[in-house]
Amino acid sequence: KGKLFVCERFCYDFNIGDIETGINSNLCDAINRQYIYRKNKYCGKCWAQRLCRRCAIGLNFDENHFLQYCENEKMQIELALKYFCELLEFKHHIN
């Protein structure tokens, strides 16, 4: 229908413009402020913040679902780091 969104996975509630009129910078600013607010509120002291795949899609979730999303993300990161260390250890034993 010609509407523009932040990304292909982003909720349709967050329209940033359309192909006829272009991108609405006020809508982009509002979404960015929401994202930064939530990121600062929850991610500032998180051990996984630099490894996290969070993005603006997190705005699709209410705070309870967002926190669950965070916990799931941290578990995945922790598991990936554990597997990485085990692979390094295994490789070290083979050499």
C-alpha cells in the first residue's frame, strides 16, 4: 500500500511515511526517542548489551514481554559463549 516502516519485521503500528510523501522525520524521531528511553532504562547495566541483537522491534512488546525477550536473549548469548569456549577448548586439545 506504499507505506514505509523502520524494517520488514517492524510492527505496522510504527509507520514512518509512505512512498508518495516520503519519510516523516517527526515519526522517526518519536520512534527513536522511545527506543532510546527503553534501551537506557533496561540495557545500561546489562552484561550482554554489546552482544545483544535488540533493535527497534522491541517496541512491539509491552514492558513485561520486552523483559522476557531480554531474558531469552541473555540465555541465548550465554549459551553461545559457552559453546564457543567449549569449541576453543576442544580445538586446543586436538592440536
